[in-house]
Amino acid sequence: MKSSKPQRSRRPRSTGVFSREELDARLNLPVGDEKSLVITPRVRPEAFDEDSVDLRLGCYFLLPKRSQEPYFAPDKHTATSLHVKMHVPLGEYLVIPAHETVLGATLEFIKLPFDASGEILTKSSVARTFIVVETAPWIHPEYRGCLTLEIANVSNTPVLLYPGRPIGQLVLLKAARLRKKSSKLKGSYFGPVAPEPPNFTNPEDELFGLGAETVSVIRKVQLTRLCSDDSSCGIR
Amino acid sequence: MLLTSELMYFQKAVRVFPDTSSELFPPEIGFVEIPYSKGTSFFSNINIFHEIGHFVYQLFSKSSDASFDGLSNALEEATKQQKKLHEPKRERLATERTARRREILDNWTEEVFCDLFAVRLIGPAFTFALIDLLWLVGLMRAGNEKQFDAEHPPPALRLREQLAQLKRDGWWSGVRKLNIEHIQLIIRLSRIDEDDYVVALDEQEEVGKSLKSAFLTVLPAIEKAVQKSTEHIPRGAFAKEAAAYQKKIEDCLLNGTVPSRAVGKDLRPGPVATINTAYIFQLTKLGNLMDRLSDTDRNLPADRMKWRRKVEAWTMKALEDFEILKATTQ
């Protein structure tokens, strides 16, 4: 006889923040274990809090270019045209002018377990100087790499950033996995050791697929030089 | 380092550069030119160790360092023999011809010295990088591999001498079983008989042959000079360290992780062990890593290049991390 109770799907396991003991246990698993956590170079014991671990600022940055174009259009061209790479060695500093932004990365390379998501938060002492490091703080299970930080100085004063100093806090949360673990790892944004520029497709590639019949785009504009006497002093 | 169309080394006295403070620079500055195509490849740039060898060779030979006495004497003896054989008469042109032959012997000697110096410093990673470079510039073609020119001994002889050095330094037993073309090539070329080496010079054939024979007598002295100039590197130490860490470093790379994770509490592999293990991983197991990733095909050259670059980036990151770990544990 069939039960009258409605069929229930499998419940996700309860989620929660990893404690220090759990972080320690995961860090000590072999690297090939799907439940292992990697944070390298190894951090000092004082970097751990009860439910988080401090991460430090790395030495590589992507500084925004001053473009001749009067706009920013996210397209395929962006990855190579937006930024200039810069290395700031340990012991030196980078000045972030007031209201400016820069892409940085954590000094630590991390690997998340298959059953945990992560979140990177600005360290509170850093946040109180009005430096914000996270606008896309979520980290997916199995992610590997140094975390790209979208660093913004939202204060009215230039601020010095020293590579090697703590800048963020990593918090791990248990992720309920209803589906079986994928046998392959995603290759995009995999294993960066320095900040990565955004990866866009051209807008038409996505919008035609949504049913748009036309897509307005701006490609590289021609800079026009006007002369005061209205003569043809040239279009470049 | 200068990015140019070829790999070469040259050296200039610091005084030729205006506004250069002699307090900041050594009396001589070495320049390494690197092909554009290789400028960003970490593993290929291991060839720079050979170029550093030129700096050391010129430094030692110019300063008449005692470490080079044996080599200088061997070269001197070889030159005398050449003169005796081919220039019995005293005349101005004979002196010039002898000087030219001495220059050729010096060139060949310096090249082999630099090869062995690089192998002492960085192990088989240099030999692999050199083979890649020689392939790239076409010197590994059948016609070229046995040929001496005015600047270089043949690749076959260079690889034979490197193989001997790899054996002396304890590397060979660890790498000989690797299923890669590089190893097969080293074995095949090192078996070529010395009599089959060809000398491609403007000189008469018999002069070329005797120069080759004279040079072969200098080889033991080159080995000794290399050993003396790298005495600080204990024989076999790097190979032993690489073998001890190989599994841990490979596990890290296979799992897409920077190999600085491979450390024990106070242990860490040195740069030579890390670089060699990572290079061998890239040559032998890159496909295994790629098979674990979606949207990646191990048979596509563009994909292989992308993941080779990743392995290189993880290796370089590990080297930086080890420096930080060294400073924080001291």
C-alpha cells in the first residue's frame, strides 16, 4: 500500500561556518583529497581566528589604464586593454589615490574543498581606512588560485598599500551538495597567481541568443580633432 | 636581458655606459639576449644558466684564477700541437692562422664549460631547455647534430658531455626512465662515435680533423674547471632533494595547486628541486592535469600552451613562497 505522505527529496545537509579546528583539519589533509583545503604559503598561527583566516596582499597589481576612449564597454577587447601590470616587491608600497581603484590579489594561493564555499571580506582594520577589497566576495567550491581583489579607495585621502600585510579574511561555509561531484574541474579562472582582468564576451554574442534583433555597440572610436577656425585640420 | 631574435650572450665593461656608477655595478656587465618567442616562458629561460656560465668563464679566465690553470694549460698544449702539426715555418700568416685556431678551440671550450656549469647549477632542466631551444632554431636536424662550427661543438657532443655530468651529479638514474623524446635524444646522440663528428670550417679538412682531436683532449680539463668553479654545490645533493620531494610537488601540480604546499613543517624543497620536478611534470604529466579539466583538450597546441604557462606560473609562485617561508621561519 502506498504511503499517503508526499515524497520528499533528499535534504541538503545543514550549512555553517567552518571553525578553526575544522580549518586545521582540512589543511592537514593530503592535497589530492577532495575535502582538503590549501592555503599556501602557510600562514602563521596568529592569522587564524575562531572562524576565519587572514589573507595577505600579494605583490602583483593591475592598474587601470587611462583610455583615450570616453567610455568603458565590457567586451572581448577588455581583457587586454583595460589594465597595466605592476609588481610591487615586499617592502615597497603602492599608493591608491582617493576614489581610485586597482585590481590586486591575495599573497596566498588557495584551494577550496568540494564541499565548501568561501567568502573574502575586508579586514575590519583595513575597512576603517575606507579601503574596500571585495565587491565579488563569493568563492565557489573547488576554486584554486590567488583571489583577485577589487580594491577601491573610497576615502578622500591617498592610502598606501603594502604587499605582505593582512588585507582580507577568508571564511569557509559548508556547501550542501545535492548533485554528485563533477568529475571535471572548470578550467576558466583556474589557478591564477596574480589578479586577472575580467573575461567578457561581446554583448551581441549573448544578446542575440536572448532574442534581441539588433544590438547597439561602440567599437574603437575614431578620435576627431576640431580646429577653432573650422578649417580641415584633420581627422585622425 | 634583451628580447631579440636569437639567444646569445655578450659582455661589456661597465665604463662604456655613461653615467653608470662603478659602486653599483661590477667592472663587467653581462647581457643575455633572448628570442622573442621564448621571452615569457619560464622553463625555456633556464637556458640563461648557460649564459651566466659565459660570465663566470670570462671572469675566471681573465683573472687567471688558479681554478682555471689546468684548463689554460690544456688549451695551451692543444694550440702548441696545432702549430707543430700545421705551421712548421715561422711566418706572419702562420701566427695568424694559429691564433684563429686557438680562438676556435676557446669558443668550443667555453661552450662546453657553460653547458656543464648550467647542469651543475640547475640539473637536467637545463638540458631539456637546451634541447627545446636547439630544436627551435633547427640545430637538431640530422645534418647539424654532428657538426662543429666555428662557434659551437656539435649538439651530439654537448649532450654527451651533459649526460656524463648528469651521471656525476646523480640526476641520470632519476630521469633516464622518463618516457620523453628528450631522454631518447640524449641517449641516441651520446652514442654517436667521435669519428662521425664533422668539422664545418673554412680551414682544410685535415686541419679541422686535428682541431677536433685537440679539442677532445681538452674535455677532461673543462670538467675539472667546472667542478672547481662550482665547488659550493655538493655532488648529488640537488638530485637527492628533487627525488625526496618529487611525489609531493607532482601531487600539488596535478591538483592545480602551487607546490609550495609541498612543505613539511620546517622543510621546503630548494629552487633546483622545485624547478626540475615541475619541468619534468610539464613534460610527462601535463596531459593528466588537462584531462581533469572541462573545456580542455590535451591534443590542442593552444590548450597545451595555456596549461604549460599555468604550471610555469605555479612553479614561479612556489619559488617566491619559499623565500617568504624561509624569512618567516628563520
